[in-house]
Amino acid sequence: MIDPKDARAPRSAETKALPRVCRLLRTKTAYGVGSAGALWKLGESTTAVYWCLATMEAFGPDDAFCHPHHCGQGRACFEPDAADATDDESA
């Protein structure tokens, strides 16, 4: 039987730095609660569906697909999250 205490996120996920993704990227798993709520930004789910708030589709304004691995600073339509600017100022 599995101990409920072992059902938490793997330790490797707890220590990974979260990538900066576009503030317009969304997925249903983004609305989790607790400290694991932002783990969707790692893009490791095999079942998550992502969409862009600018287009409300699975592709962004540049017609490329939405995914945390692709919706980053190098993309022309990237919009930083306000929390990213706060992190830069505190560093």
C-alpha cells in the first residue's frame, strides 16, 4: 500500500527552477493550490492542454503552438509576468 505522505510531488520537481513563461499562457493545471500550483510551468505533463489568452487557441499570435517549452522570452509575442519583474528587482 502507498503511504499518503509519499504521494507528494517528486523531490526533483521541488528543486527545479521554474522557467519564465508568457503571462498569456494558460492550462487547467495552472489553477492548482499550494506550493505545487506553479509546477505546470515545467511543461512535464503528458495530458495538459495549453492555450494563449491573446488568441484563445492552442497557438499564439505568431501561429506557433502554445507550450511552456515554447512560450518564453525568445518568442516575439512573449509578455513577461509581473512577478518576473519583481523577481528581477529583488535579485
